[in-house]
Amino acid sequence: MNTHTDITSFSATQLSSAIKQKEVSCVEVMQAYLDRINKYNLVYNAIVYLQDSDDLLAQAARADAVLAEGEYWGWMHGFPHAVKDLSNVRGIVTSSGSPIFKNNVARQDDVFVDRIRQQGAIFIGKTNVPEFGLGSQSYNTVHGVTRNAYNPKLCAGGSSGGASVGMATGMLPIADGSDMMGSLRNPAGYNNVIGFRPSQGRVPHAGGDLFFQQMGYEGPMGRNVEDTHRLLLTMAGFDSRMPISLPDQLDPSPLSPTPLDKVTVGWMGDYMGYLPMEKGVLELCENSLNSLAEHGLIIGEAIPEFAMDRLWQTWLTLRHWTIAGLAKPLYDKSEWRALLKPEAVWEIEGGLEQTGIDISTASVARSEWYLALHKLFEQYDFLILPSAQVFPFAAETHWPKEVNGKTMDTYHRWMEVTISGTLSGCPVVNVPVGFDTAGRPMGMQIIGPMGSDIKVLEFAAAYETHTNFLSQKPTLVTNF
């Protein structure tokens, strides 16, 4: 008999095997996770809309009963799972962190949620987000702030902050997230877990514009690379309702870590001083990367042939346009507009000022950026840079107003480091690089060529093999 502590320390892959082999029951698993949530969530605030415990245990008991009869639902059979509160789970509220939608019960599952359900997961609630996912700090007026797993006085990052902290604290075995401006990468870096933004179209993205607006979409997170890969296989796959979803099927075989002596990577760093970075960020990334050189990894300096200030303006235009298109109906009603946070209003109003020519010009610039990275991929297998420009900051701070002496002119300028991956549409994984002297976690992004999702994860698996950062778990508290 495994103790509850043992159960919540299993990786998702280990848990899957233990359930399938009947080494643990689904009821034991559910009780273990509910106990942990009840103990720690009051401090860390990762899980919201937690469902009734008796009902969840009843669902777990049914999962045990069908398994005893030889019916196996899939690799997530009996898993407690909480979906990021920007996506829909049938019968559970999707608030998107907004008071406007705090009672908005979803009528049906989103596509990737349905795929997770088909693999046997039991949905226990949602994971916390910033309002509408805007900003890399997971706070809102509905549920409050999600706190860092390694220090609850610090922020969790975002917008998949609740997902990252849920895993890092052992309140969830695995998690889904979504990413427009680093939302699978920044919180993973801030909480010492894996976050993977797939190739554009790899995970079908539903709702609204099915053709052009594809800067933000869903992806998997995990306590390790193996778990992340397994959830990707569940979430990914063509859906004819989403016309630009990728038709090719991913290899379901277990990952084979890439031999490092066969890999050449390009370090992009801070783009030769263009990006302001908090002291210590670059050093941690470089030290971790350089430690792989002894295993044969070849490291070069990679500078894209593209003006980075032009890339930022491209980003502003396309982001304004995207958010205005999604949120203008809320802005148009004065009573709802009053409930929007200032950053959301700023994004919408920026989009309303744009012309068709502005969007076309930005789209061409984005295309040229993709080709600039494509040229670098002729020389390097992967491109690498930090996952954030600052370490986790005070949970009460909405966003950093300056970085290394440079004023941040927008609420998200301090996360400019992530737009290179987003605008390319290429697969990007966050891997941990360790902790600064204050114990604050950091990560770095590994970008691969378009469509090379498995190769990116195989390199990340090799990285995990030669480092020990993921084994450094947080010391959790029940008050602070």
C-alpha cells in the first residue's frame, strides 16, 4: 500500500502505470490529491472551482470498478486533472479570471479537453490565470493571486501560473496550459517544471478566427519531459473543424534523448544587449548550457538578421488586433468595460486604432522574422534564450516597471524575450536552469524548426538527463 505522499510524488507516467497495474486505486489517488489540495491550496491558490469531493471520489470509484472489469479508458485513467481557466470543461465554470464570467458554466468541452477526457481523466476544477490570460502574472479580482511554489511571497508567472504551481506543489500530476506571450514558458521557468509550446497547428485551437489568429494556443506541461510528451500526444492531432491544424501524426514511441555530440545550438541570449535582463538571468542560462559542452554539445552565437525593435512593433500590432477582435463586445458595453483591467482596455483600444494596412504590414514582418530564424536553423539544430528577463518578483506587484535600469513602457515589455518563439510559430520548450542565490527559479527556451516537436522534446530529454534541476523540489508551507 502506497501512502498518499508517495502517490502525489509519482510522475504522471509512473502514476499511469501504477493505476493500470492496480498498484494503487483511483480512489486512493483522488483522496491523496484532494488531501494535498486542502492542505496547500489556501496558500498557493493554484486550483480554482474545485469540485465536490464526494462526487470526485464517486467518479474515482467508478474508474476503479470499470478497471476491475477489464475496461481501461486510457493512460490518464482516474487521473485528477484541472484545466486552465481559459478553456472549457463541460459543467464547470470558465471565468477567464474575469468578474464578467465568474458564473459562466461551460456547456461543452474544448477539443483538447475532450481528448483528455477520452483518456480517462477526472476533472477536479480549473487552474488560476490572470484576467483573460493577459500578462505573465497570475492574479485577478475573482480568485486572487497564485503564488510561487518555491516562495509564496513571489509571483507564479503566467498566464499558466495555476497550472505550473499545481504541478510543482504536487497538487496536480500533470497540467495543460496555453501560450501567446510565453504563458507555457514563463510560469514553467518560474516554478521549475517543463512547459511546451507546440508548433502552430499541432494542437487544434477552436473559437473565433480559424485561419489568421493563431498566436495563442494550448500545449502541455509536465513535471518532466516524458510526462509533457505523453500529454502532447493526447492533445495533438488533426481536427477537420480547425482547418490549419496539422495533418501529420506524431510518433507515439517513447522519447529517445538526443546524443549531445550530434547537436549544435545557437545561443541568442539578450540579442547582443538589446533586451534588458536582471542580473543573474543570463549567467544561470549560460552556465547550464555550457555544462553540456563536456558531453559534446556544440554552442555558437546566433543573431537573427532582423531589427529587434521592428519585431516588437510587429508584436504590438498583432497582439492589439488579436485581443481587440476577441474582447471588443465586452468593451462595447459600458458596464462590462468598467470591470476590465486597464491592460485589457489598453490592448482593445490599441486594436481599434489599427487599419487593414497595419495588419498586413505586421503580417509580412512576421513572415520575414520566420525566414530569419529559418536561415539560422540551416546552421543550428536549436536556438536558445532565457524564458524571462527577470526572476520571480513580489506577488503583490502586477508587473515590473523597470528591468536593469530600463523603464518598461508596457505591462508586458519585460517578457519581450518570448515573442521570438511566438511569432515564428515554431515549437519551444522551457527547461529549468537552476536557482539564483535567493532561491528564485529560472528557465530557458529551446526553439526548434517548424514541425520538429518531437526533436525539441528529445533534446530536452537529453538536457534533463545531464542536469538535476527538476529533482530540486520546493519546501511547501501552510502559512507565511
